[in-house]
Amino acid sequence: MRGDRRILHCILKDFSWSNLKKAILKNNTSDERYALVLQIEQAKRAWQIAQEQMHWADKDMLEATILKTTACERRYIALLQQAKNQCYQVWDMNSLLRGQR
């Protein structure tokens, strides 16, 4: 119940994605699972950067940029699949709804 209050407070008072993530993951996430979350965030950011680089890549570097973007995307998808296979759950709607009533 305390975790639900922390999440609700984060949403209503000082909303930011990082604060919300910390509130959600604080009580029911081990260090290994939190490390997976960090890897997923880093992979997503690397994929976004690679996509940005495609916009300003010159003709000589375009092929390398495409390969890098594809590799980053595949890594991101693989990490998401790993989280799915581990039954990773970020948001528990039932506990949030119970906490609001």
C-alpha cells in the first residue's frame, strides 16, 4: 500500500518519468531487474541517437549508419523480449486502482 501511495504522489505532485519509474521499481524490483531496465533505457536511447544520425549522415557514411541503426534496434527489441520472457511487469493497474478508491 505504501508503494501505491508513493506512485500516486509521484503522478499527482512531482511528475517526471524518472521519478515514476523509481517509485514503481523501488519496492518490487531486484537489482538484476533494475539493471535490465537500465539496459533497456540505454538501448532505446542508442537507437534514437542512431536514427538521428541517419538524418545528417553523408553519402559515404549512410550504409554504416543504417547498419548501426539496425543493430541498435535489434538490441532494443531483444532486451524487451528478455523482459517479456521474465514476466517483467512495470505497471500494476489493479493495485493503482485500489489505491485511488
